[in-house]
Amino acid sequence: MGRRDHMEDRFEVLTDLVNKTHPSIFGIFDGHGGETAAEYVKSRLPEALKQHLQDYEKDKENSVLSYQTILEQQILSIDREMLEKLTVSYDEAGTTCLIALLSDKDLTVANVGDSRGVLCDKDGNAIPLSHDHKPYQLKERKRIKRAGGFISFNGSWRVQGILAMSRSLGDYPLKNLNVVIPDPDILTFDLDKLQPEFMILASDGLWDAFSNEEAVRFIKERLDEPHFGAKSIVLQSFYRGCPDNITVMVVKFRNSSKTEEQ
């Protein structure tokens, strides 16, 4: 929870390492304006993904779908579903959404907002798994302007002077203006090529205190700890003055087909 009054971050892990009926699912959801949106997405999205992925795995050869299309469809679907409910109750909560699907050969990562993933490859390099959606980025700024919106600076760049990210789930007043969108960016990584040692998925509480490279170095030195260094880096972010909620998930790769998570 850190220095905040409430814990608005959520996370979820769904694995089936024995039967492998679906890829492992890892999710980070950083809520804002209350915890409603993060809790809703945490409780519904991973389970919905699991069901669709299980169906896909049964008939993969004949399917026109892919991990990427399933991720995009389910993220957009959960946003529509949640907006209907939150609009009725005038609940303006929103959340980021960072989801990683881990199969034997591939790692597929979908991101909405400014939670972030980074991977440590076989050479110790920090490989970005996602890119933050921030209002000051040229592509996002142009899109917001085209929609009739604006960004302003108040400690950080914000959409309509309110939201410090340009994409999210929830946030119905900004969605109604079309200045904030739920569209995920999705990247796929070849595990045989990268031969990763571990990956870090975290809310922006970590990334306000650590760069990608610094976080990878920090965790690499602490992989023998009970939580693979996740607990240590959370505390270190707090000691560095991070005012936000801080959630960190470290996934340690035994090899490309077996994982541990903490």
C-alpha cells in the first residue's frame, strides 16, 4: 500500500503447469479513482482469458484466432462490460491492465496504461515487454487532440488535466469524450531466442523509483531470496520515497517450459 491511504493495485496468477490446458496467465492491475475497476478486471479478465485459451488450445490448428487476438478481444470486452456497470453507479474508477501469457515457446504481453513488464535475457540484458501509454507521447497526444481533448501539466502530463495515462480500462467520463481509449498494445517474444532468466511485471509505483535496467540488476542479485527479490525491490521503492501503491511480480524461468512465480 505504501504511503497511500488505500490499496488500489490488484494482481492475479492462473497457471496449469501439469496439464498445460492453457498458457500461464500473469496480470497486474493498477487502479485509480478507487479500487472498483482494478478489482473488477482482476476478478473477471484472467478467468475469461483462461476459458477462451482452453477452447483455443483444443482446436488450435483450425482456429483463426491467436493469443494476440484473444487478448485484445477479451480486454476490450471486459472494458465495455465494466463501463456499463460503472456508468450506472457514477463510479469514475479506472485501472491499468498488464497481462502476460506464457507458453512453452512464446511470451505474449498486452498492456493498457503505465504498468510495465521487463525481462532479463540470457545475457543479463533488460528487454522491455511493454511501453507505457503516457499523454505526452506524440502518437497519444495527436490522438487526444483529434478527439477534441487536451493535455496539461500539473506535476505530470494529464489528459483533460485529470488522468496521468492516455489509455486505461474504466474511466467512463474520459471514455465518453473519446480522449482515453482501452486499446492494448500487444507484443510477442520468442523464448528460445531470449532464453530468459526472469521477468518483472509491476505497477508504476516501482517504475517511479527504478529504471528497467536498474530493476533487472537488483532482482538478478536477489533471485535466491524466498520471493525472488520481489519483496526486497518493493521495500526499496518505498525507501526511495515512492508515494504510490507498489505491486511487483517476479516470474523466474527454470527453462522455457517450466516457471515459478512469486
